[in-house]
Amino acid sequence: MKLSEIGEFGLIDLLTRDLVYDRSRVIVGAGDDAAVLKPDGDRWLLFTTDMMVEGVHFSFDYCSAEQVGKKALAVNVSDIAAMGGRPGHAVVSVALRPDLAVEKLNELYLGLKEAAREYGINIVGGDTVHSPERLVINVALLGDVAAGRAVYRTGARPGDGVYVTGSLGAAAAGLYLYTHPDTACSTGAAAHCRGAHSEPVARLAAGQTLAGCGISAMDDISDGLASEMHEICGASGTGCRIRAVDVPVDDRVREVAAVAGLDPLHWALFGGEDFELVFTAAPAAGDTVREALLQIGVTVYRVGEITPAEEGLLLDAEDGIKPLLRGGYDHFNI
């Protein structure tokens, strides 16, 4: 079915069915000029937004519309997780190219709804407009956090350890496999890496747990570990030293890199879209943090230390100590 056959209002009626996850927190959802929501006690409001553009952030050549919808919401949840908060309500706006089938758009919303159920989010509105060439999806997400418990990028101090949840580089390896489909690697490695790219999972429980452990700073790894360390150190007025040997890289990522003739450390530092958490904590808090995360099934790795600003951002690698370049994806460096 074509968009022209169903019309804007028919499309809205189709896509806005069954969007609300928790009706006790929604007075009026999609369908009026604005949503009306119930605040929840003495909590601080969090607000984030993220946009995905066809051909830049995703391609239907290798991702299903359902995967794109799930990812569009998950990347926003990752921002809330990095503040130690919980997501609550989202609005989703889409700019639609005229040749996009209604069935594909409905599939995209099925992915959005699936992610909303997984993370406990109400989708309470949005907008639909025409786009001449590419599908564009924008999600704006409200969340909250206990008053005084939000974790910022600004709190890192010299002597703090630098930690990451999970392993890094799988999403970049997955993108490589999608764009180089003739790459010969094991079925397990291919499934792991492709899934990391097309269906990322936000570390929501880990972020909330870490917020209760007194960590000093946190960010989600959307643009690569190196880029996020530049964000934290820039905001905190510090330097850092990252040890290459301690950066966690899954064996399946190493397998793909070996077949491709590439360095898996490069994917871990600069690949991005892993949506793990990088955080800093005082040395005395390290054991507490590890134990708390293990209780929810999350492994944490110490990858370096925060240093005074004058020492700069450094990478301690096999071939010596060198500057830790920012790297990562830059929308305007093209």
C-alpha cells in the first residue's frame, strides 16, 4: 500500500495504536495537540533526542525496518542510562519519502513498540512530514532520575579509574560485515557482530546501578571510547591514560578483524555504536562497582586512569605511549 492511498490521517491512525505502555503515568497520549503526563514525586526530569537518517545511520539494504525502529528508541534510552536515569515518555517524528511502503513503515513502528515495551516507555505523540529522498526518524525521550543522583560528564578527577561495561568494537565489526558481505567468518562471529550493529541494547539497569555507587562521571559509547573520553576529560578539565591491552574486545570481533586484515583495537576505540557505558570512579569504589554490576549480570573492565589536564589524553599501546586521538564519527567531517 502506498502512502498516497492511506493519507496522512489514516497513517497516523494506523501507527498510533497501542503506543502507551503504562497508562497510570499518561493522562492524554497521542491524538491531541500535546500529550499530558503525570510527574512522579521528587525526581529530576531528563530530556534527550536523537535523529537517524536513511543512508547515514542505517540502510534497508541490510537492516529490517523493525530493527531500525528498535534502534531508534534504544539509542535514546542509552543517553538516559548514561545519566543514571529511567526512561518514561517518547515522541516519534518521521519524515517519509513518497515511495516508502506503508507496510515497511508499519514494521518500523512494530520495532518502536517492541523497544518501548522492553524499556518501559510510553510513546505519546510525534509528527509525520514529507521527505523528498530519505526516511528520517527523530525520537525525543523524557526520563527522570532521583533528585541529586544524576551522573554527569563533569565529575572525573585525577586518580579515578576509567571503566567500561561489556566489550567494544562489535558494532563496527557488524557494519563492516554488512558492507562487505563476502567476508568469510564463522556463523557465530557474524551473528554476534551484525546483531550488535543492527539491534543494540541500552545498558539501562547498569546506568541506574552505577548512579547508586557514587561514581564520578559517565557517558554512553555512541561515538567510540576515544571520543567519549574526550567528552569526559573536556567536561571535567582532566587528562587520561588508556591502556590498549586492557580495552575489552570480544574474540568474535577479533576473528572478523583478522579476516578483514584490520586492527580490532581501532574498532574498539573509534568504531562507535557499542552503546556500552564508560565511567570513572575513585579507586576505593572499584570493588563496590564491580560487585554491584555482577549482581545484574554485567561485566566491567578497568581500562585506564584519569590524570591531570596538563598530561593530556594518552593511549598506552604496544608501540609506546601516544596521544589518544578523538576519532569516532563526526557528522560534519565529511
